[in-house]
Amino acid sequence: QVQLVESGGGLVQPGGSLTLSCTASGFIFSVESMRWYRQAPGKERELVASINSFGGTPNYADSVKGRFTISRDNAKNTVYLQMNSLKPEDTAHYYCNWPRGNRWGQGTQVFVSS
């Protein structure tokens, strides 16, 4: 049974940092690309970052380039999203995604506010 379990969200002040984690099970994580998406209230779901199976050059949305870093630990079946210099507009529900299997986690909420 495929599961993606996110954690690490919360409330942070502008300029602060958070690290999201997504632990996967039920498939061979190490050979799969992974993605992070986010969805703010009233907006469409947005692709934030993606990483291939060997952690090669990741891709980022323009809105987060230079501030967010996606990484993975294949030994732990976990993909991370390090978020620095957070802005109020980063407030959203963040989702982990396994694109080839079209599977999603339940998401974790990030709220950036002073």
C-alpha cells in the first residue's frame, strides 16, 4: 500500500525557515522522481520543486528559486523541502507527490505570518 506522509509544517514569521519531510512507503522510492506542490486558499495547486531519483539537478518554481531546496535521503525513503526566507505568500498547504504513481500525501500546512 502506497503511503506518503508529510510533516514539518507550522506557523513561522516572515524571514523564517521550515523543513518539510515526506516519508514514502509501498514503492521503490530510490528509483522514483518526487515532487512538492502547494495550494493556497482560492488558488490552483502549484508545483514547487521536483527531484529525480538520484538527486540530480532539481527544478523549482520561479517563486521559490534561491529560497527553497529539495533533497532526498533514499536510505530513509524521505524527500525534504527546506524553506528559507519565508514570505506570507508562501502560506499554503504543501503536498508531497509521487508523479509516476499519481499518489499524494495528505499535506502539511505552512502559515507565514507575523
